[in-house]
Amino acid sequence: MDKAAIALITVLLISGCSSNTASSSAPAPDTATEQLQPHHQLADQWIGRWTGVEGLFLDISKNEPAGPGHYLLEMQYGLDADQRGTFEGQATVEGIRFNREDGQHLLRAGDGDATGMTWLLEKEDCLIVKTGEGYCRD
């Protein structure tokens, strides 16, 4: 009877292994969780004030009525008075996408060098709209 029990256990183990092989194309649990995480978790870390050069700034806050992953971007993005406003943004894989008078933009993480601005070269924690427009934290 011991041999029969061992044979049964062996069969069960082998069949269990073959079913794991069939599902080996499925992502590992950690990978699946990582892929399903909302984009806004990174963008939520950007909430607060970011400083540009010559009085330029970016204030990011959650847009609570719109739900998770939606933000309000209050910014002075140029030296002229009309280059200021509050814009709605939405989290994406790459950053926060938003529209303003000069077109659609993507706010993304980078460093001072990526801003293309001499005054920010030494900074490490920055958000870039485009070359020549960036905001950093100390």
C-alpha cells in the first residue's frame, strides 16, 4: 500500500507541474500587480509647488471632483501676464498630460539638465514640460 500511495503522490505532483507549465505564459503575481497599478500613484508624488526661473512656478493639486489621476496645474509658464493659468491634467504612463493655449503638453520627470535651462542644471528633482520650460524642487 505504501508503493501505491507513493505512486499516487508522484502522479499528483507531475500533473501539478504540468498545469503550472501551461500557465507559465501568465505574468508572475508581482508583475501583474505592477501592471495594474494606476498611473496616478507616481503623479501623486508631484503634488505641491515646483519652482522655475525668474518667478515661474507650477503648483500641482488633485482635482478631487474629477477623481483619481486628475490634477489641476496652476502655473506661471512665461514672463508675460497672459502666460499664467490653471489647467486640467490627467495621469498617463509617461506623466501628466494637459492642454493650454500653446497646445497639448506632457509633464514628465527629469533633472535640471533635461530642462535645458542653465539655472537649473544642478537640480535633480524636476518636472519638464518641454526644453526650456521646467520646474524643480530643492
